[in-house]
Amino acid sequence: MINLVSGGAGFIGRHLIEKLLNLNERVICIDNFSSGSKVNAEKWVSNPHFDLLEHDITEYIDLKIDRIWHLACPASPYHYQKQPILTSKINFLGTYNLLKLADKYNARFLFTSSSEIYGDSGNEEQNENFYGYLNPVGKRSCYGEGKRIAESLCFDFYRHNNTDIRVARLFNVYGPNMSRNDGRVISNFICQALQGKEINIYGDGSQTRSFCYVSDIISGLLKLMNSSYIDPINLGNPYQEICIKKLAKLIINKIDPSLDLKFSSLPEGDPKMRKPNILNAKKFINWEPLINLNSGLEYTINYFKNVFE
């Protein structure tokens, strides 16, 4: 089985590749390193089952493969707002090119979408039948709308070409191997705390998130890829929804309780609530998360402690 992993040098891609190689699968990683790190992928270059190709998926590439795991795209607001046009191109052209490749070789195609496609649903948990409230011209639209058009492409290829697709909507993934400048809230808080800085909270910290540890996400992606389920499916952890202010205090207490909180203005389009409904994941692919937030934060903090040594 030959697996093509786009964005394999990124945070989730690294964990997915490691899992696939541990399963003795053949892996081809393609990445342009616009937000991923070459170091993440180079650790396997001596593995005979692994190939690393520096390539921008907005340009077509022809590789004979059996499965495509499409993870390529800057995932944090910090990165995708710095490169909004590239983000849109990756989501549309990149997805289109990889779907054409899947079509050519009759490969199964898994697209990692995002909870961002739901926009701001107020105080309601997000299920797959909710079509979302998005600002199509806001600073975050390159990512949220990009993921939506990519999903649309997947299902048009499925309807017109019978392409074998899977679509996973990921919610707030965290864990070891996030980069120091990742820009997402957990890595931000941990890195600030380890450097003895004030913890910077956007808004008043009352907005909530449901964080899912990366090993649980990898398990969900594998189960989805190996299933016959076609419709979009949420992968996230709804069991420990937490407000951002409480998350900051939890991290401070694990690192340095003397640190203070600092409050900044809330960025445009920041949603009030992220909480996935995962009934479909439990029913159709027999998946639910296992790692609780306390344990996941411990693992992640220990990783970053080693980074800062």
C-alpha cells in the first residue's frame, strides 16, 4: 500500500506518517514547507519505506499511489492570515490536483477539513448537518471558505467521477511536535509560560474550545480511511469543553502559578464556541477520543520543556 501524505511535514502529518510507517506502510510525503518543518520529515529519510518530495500541490504531480491523505494547508490563524492567497490556492488548486491524481489511479482520498467551516454557531455544538455561519470576506475566510470549497470539490468528484473520498472535520488538535510559533492557543500559552511571560488571552477568555489530543485524531483518521463512510464526519473531543481563561489558568498552574494573565482585543471572526457532536463518528467508524485534557496537556508541556532546554 503506497500512501501519499500532503503536508506531511506539518504537526498532524508528522504523527500520521509515524503511525503509517509503524504499520509497515509505504509513505510518500510531499510538502512545500511553507508552514511545515523539513526537520519533521527528514527523521525518516533513511527508512526504505519513506520518500520525501519538496513540492507545491498547487502544481499537479503524477505519482502512482493507493491512498491520499490530504493534510496540506496552514492551520493556525497566525499562519494562514499571513499567506491568505496561498491558503486559498492550496485549498482549491491543491485539493483539485490531488483529486485528479486519486481519479487517475483509483486511489482512496481523505481530506482533512476543519471545524472552521461551521463559522460562529453561537452557543450551539456543531454537528455535520449544520451548514455554518461564515463571513466570506473576513480575514479568516481564506481558511474557512477554502475548506468549504475543498469539501465541495471532493463531493463533486464523488458524484461525477465516483472518486473514493473521505472527509474529516477536525476540531482543535494539540500535542507534542507543535512548533514554537504554531500560533494556536495551547502552544502559545505553554511557550509563554515556559518563558516566564504573561499569558496573553484574546477577548475576555469566555469563548470555549474542545481540544483533541493528536493521537486520538490519528486514530480517527485511520478508522475513517479504512471505513466505507462517505459523508463528512467530525473528529474532536466534546467531553471537556473549556473556556480559554480557565485553560490559561490550568496551564499556568502546571508550569508557574505566579504568572499573570494579560487580555488583548478579540480578533475578527473568532468563534464563541467550538464543541463537536461526534455521534456519527461513534456510530459509523467506532471512534471516540481517549486522552483527557489534563493528560494531554502534561504530555505537551513535557515536549515543550525539552524544546526549551
